[in-house]
Amino acid sequence: MAEDPNAPAYKDGYAAVAALADGLLDDAGLNRAYRESRERLAEGTVEVTAPSGLENFLTSLSGVAFRVLFTNAPLVGIAESLATLGLAESIDLVISDAGKPAGFAELLPALLATKAPYELLSVGDVWSNDIDLPANYGCVTAFIDRFNHRSGEATLSAPRFELMYDAISTWAHDPVGFLTTQSGTSTPTSEKARL
């Protein structure tokens, strides 16, 4: 199936649903639907899948990187989804209801009080929420650009998370060495992480 260049771009599935429901549901109705989707996650009635090899990848970072899930989602459904995906032991800390992107404005200065910016990596698939502010603070960023939005600059970018595992592992084991090897001029491809 070919891409439609005139198709609207949404930052994620929730934004697409909100746009489709525009005029049919008010904000309260959208909020109820969102809460119900989270409750279904908690009940296990919604299928969730993880990127290929994610459990092994995150496990390989144990003791090397502190793995934080910093999400705008409420706590409902998170623990259950992580357990279903086999990731419950692969995350060191969950921060829910993060209020990104504004939530980063409070978290990043606290983290940067004890870490250099290049020692922090933000991974996400919504550029404005996950990448923009950390990049402005000088952090390393990895943008999962699933829909080829090319929203803005990121240290790493790929259409699938698993295409960035090797580069992220390199960063985790040697952040300074990782940055010194960055040329910033490699040609983006659809099957490799863009550096």
C-alpha cells in the first residue's frame, strides 16, 4: 500500500482518534474513552506488543543505564502492560502522569544537577513530547519516527525502535565516546538509525 502524501499527520494514535471524534464527542467524552482504554489495558483485554527484542535489549542495559519510563499515561494499565510484555523487571522506575512536554521542565534540571547532559538519553515516538525539550537541554535523543514525520532534529532517528538498539547500547556503555564519534552528517535511511 502506497503512502498518501495528502493524509493528515497525527503525533500518535490518541491524537488520530481525537481528530476523528471531533464534533462527535466533547472533552469529557474523550477523557472517558481514554480512561476506558487504560482500564482495558489493566484488565488485559487489549493486546499489547513490544518492539522485537526489547526485553533482551533493556536487560542488557541493567547496571549500565538507569531505565525510566516517563509517560503521560496514568498509572492504570502500566504495570499490567509491562508484565504482559515481559518488561516488569527491565524498568527501574515508572513516572506516570508526567505532563510532557512541560513535565520535562521540572525533571531535567533535577537530573542535570547530578549528571552531564550527554549522560541522559530520551527515547520517544512523539517528537514534541519526548525529544524537543531534552535536546534543548543538550541531552542525547532517540526519535522513533514511525510515521516519517521528521518533526525535528534528534541524535538518533529510525522508523523502528529496534534499529537504534546498537547505537543506544554504545551510548550507554560510553557516552563520551559515543558523542565523539557522531559526525551528524550521515545520510538517513529507512532501515538504519539516522545519526
